[in-house]
Amino acid sequence: MVVKRALVESRPWLLLSLVAAISYYFVSDAPIPGLYLMLWKGLGVGFLAIFASVRHHSLDGWLIAGVMALGAIGDMLIEIDLIYGAIAFLLGHIVAIALYARHRRPTVTISQRAFAILLVPAVVLIAWALPIDRSGATGIAVYTLFLSVMAAMAWTSDFPRYRVGTGALMFVASDLLIFARFGPLEGSVLPEWLIWPLYYFGQFLICTGVIQTLRHKDPRVPT
């Protein structure tokens, strides 16, 4: 009975998250007042934060909920100023790094370790090189350092690589597309089509993958 009640209490948050995120994708260019559209955008990952917080009552559960909450805040703040949003996301990456550091994979293959090590400088260098206006390149590189370390830590953590690791890489790809809009993809529709799906479903995979693993290790069901 306790398990059944927990499922009823938590699963709707995933459905609400999917509905909010998918619907936002189709209304993002609609003539909706900015404040409402900004709040709508934040609901997708915001509901993931609620899902995580009710699904696993532990420090790790709160950490992944915090990652999602900071992501939702970043989603909204980025509509006001790119730097404000970047700060929220950067804080989220720091929390995620702390979470993944608590869950290191006991054995990492040479290829997996090499990929994680090379990922960081490769992503930072690509992001730094993308903008035409070089005045913001250093700031982008600093932010991307935390982003890439987060992804590398996710890839080598004991969370499922095909969900959490892949989700983190999707997050990286989404942010690189954002930076590409300031350079080679300026005026292209490709970023507009791909940024939100890559970002949101990346977050979705991260959140659900972490929570599923935590529940397998320690099924702390709300009472």
C-alpha cells in the first residue's frame, strides 16, 4: 500500500513535466506575455525537481532535486539575461558534480576514462572558439568548464551511463548550440529546433536515471 501510494504521488509530476516542456516547445514563439511564457518554460524542469524531492528522501535525492530546481531557475532567468541564467546553471553543475562525486564507479575502463578526460578540454575549447564577439569568450569558457566537468563526472559515475551520462552529454550539446548562435550558426534555425529538446530530455534522463538508481540502492518511500 505504501509503495502504491508513493507511485500515485510521484508519477504525475513526470507527466506534468513532459506536458509543460513539450507544450512550451510549440508556444515559445507565440504572442504570450513574457512573464507567463517565462514561468511556463520553468515548469518543465521545475516539475522534475518536485518529482525528485518526493521520490527519494535522502541527501542524494535532495541534491538531484536541487540540480533540477537550479535548472528551472536558470531556464527562467535566461529569458531576462543570459548571464543570470548561466549563473543559476553553473550552480546547478556544481551541485551535480558533488552528487556524482559521491557515486564514483568502482571500475572505469581505459576508454571510458579517456573519454571523460578528453571531454573537458574539447568542450571548453569548442565553446571558447564559437562566438564571433571575442569579448565574451572567456566567460563562456569558464562556464563550460563546469558544464564539461559535470558531464565527465556523470559519465564515470555509477549511475546508468545510457541515461545519466547520455543526458549530461545532451545538456552539453544544447549549450554548445546556444554558443553557436553567436558564431557559425547565427541566423540558422537548427539551434531553435534542437536546443530545447536536447536540454529538456537531457535533464529528464538525468533526473529519472539518478532517482531510479537511488531507489534501487535505498528505496526510501514516503510514508
